[in-house]
Amino acid sequence: ARFRAELANVVATAVSHLFAPDIQFDALDFSERVLVPLIVFRNHLFYDPLESGNTFSINVAKVEKEIQRMAMPGQTVQVITGLQSLLEHERISIALTRSTRSDTVHESKGGRYQATSNLYIDSKALFQELRESSDYLASGLISASPVLSHTYFPDFTGDGDELKDPSGKKGSAKWAMGTRVLPVYVFSLMDELRPLLFDTRHPYAVSKEAVMAVQTGDDIA
């Protein structure tokens, strides 16, 4: 029985070392076009992160340059930006609230233990919440430009700020074949007195489907 157990362990170890590495790497992205909607959600009017000239400006040109550098040969990269009020996007605001957690830390100060509660954002939970919103947010930015609309929505028949399919149904136009959408969400928050980080440690979070970053009132102070 012991021999069989040890043999099974050896086989399992061999399988994990010989075969698992072959399937743990992601397939290369051969999309013809990569669309990067850089969307800023803010709950204040103190500054615009997309405008240059302030401490918290986002260098969009540099972001696009870095993405171009990482693109596959023949891929075209398009970065579009948008500034949104968090108060006007109930779905996004609720998603952020649902993903906020509290972590209690016990520290020794002056010979006494004190319990301090720190808020943080659960990145996995927020990614899950935002997954259903990425398409409609990106299409909303694209619809403002007829050129982009026809590029990324070949059956575009929109008017104003709505995208429609050929039947006239709003919000149902399909992405062009070969298009990958990789949204970047920036949350600019002014009502946080302490740093609000992702998973208690990072001002950013990354997944296969999106990128998130956060600015807080602590940074501004």
C-alpha cells in the first residue's frame, strides 16, 4: 500500500511538472485591432485627470505608446478616453460599493493594542462587477465619432449617442470581427481620508480583461 501511494505521488508530480507547464501559458492575442477605452470615473470637480497641467494628470500619449510597443506585429491600437461622473453611473457606483471591504489591523501603540479598520477594494469582485459594463461604456465613447463607429461597428446605424443594429435596436450593435476591447478604469475619489488600495496593497489591479487604477483624497493631500 505504501509503495502504491509513493508511486502515485511520483506520477502526480511528474504530470504536474511535465504537462501542466504546457497549458498554463496564455495563447497569443492575434486580434487585428485592440481598442483601449480609458475611462475615468470621478466623484468630484476639483480637477480633470485627462487634462494636462496638474499633479494627477494621466499621460495618455505615454500610455498609448507603451501599448503600441506591446502590440503584436500588424495589430492596430486605438486608445479613446472619456471622463464620467461616478454619481451619474449608478451601476458603476454600486459595483464599487459592493467591492469595498474592511480590514482590521491590530497595532501596539504606547504599550496598548489598538484596532484600526482600513478600507480596500476587492479587485476580483470589482472586475466581476464591471465585466458586464465594459461593452456599453466603450460603445458610448465610440458613438461620438462616426469614423470610429464604422470601424468598430460595421453595421453602425446610430444617431446621436446611441448605437443600433440594422433592425434599429439600441445598444445591440456587434463589435467588428477581430476586435479586442481592453478597458482601463481609473477611479478618482476625493472623499477618502486614507489610501484606498486594491487588495490592501496596490493602487492598480490587472486582469486578462481589464486594468483598474485608483486616485484618492490621501494622494491629493
